[in-house]
Amino acid sequence: MSNERCAFPGITHRQYPQGSEDISVDSRSEARQKLQLNKYYQKIIETIKDADKILVMGPGKTKQELKIHIEKRKTTASKISDLQPCDKTTDNQISSRVRTFFKTS
């Protein structure tokens, strides 16, 4: 058995980092993205903190994540009225859904 390293033609060491280097770059990127999302959610919560009712609309798991952040704060936790899916929706459609929701609730 040989102790030689496997080399790939045309790929230098810098272009082909070792596994641990990949993990640290990925984890830093994920941590940065999570921090940015948390700041974004906090800005939203700060904006809606005085609302009587909160309707959360959004794509996929985003609305669930925002709901979790809203529920962490005592001042906004009980104000969530509904979560509604909203993937590819125009501004007019969103306005219509909001008007309909708040008329009936």
C-alpha cells in the first residue's frame, strides 16, 4: 500500500480543500445566514408589536419560523390569528386576502 496522495489532474490544492475546511466554510455560512434571518425576524416583530391581530402569510417553512419568533415574545405571542400559505401571489391578491381575513375575523 502506498502513502502517496491522490491527485486530480488540473485541480490544485487550493481548488480542492480538505473535508474539514469545507465543513467550517459551510457552518460559517449557515451561521451567518441564520443570524441575518434572526435580525430580519426581529425587525418584523418590532414593526408589528402594537398590532391587535397578526396574520402570517408566506412560503414554505418561513411562516412557521416567523411564528416561532413571534411566540417567543410575550407582547406578541397571543396576537397571531392565522397562518396562511402564500407562494406565488401578486400584491393585489395579497391585499385581497388580507382584507377578506380581517373583515371576517
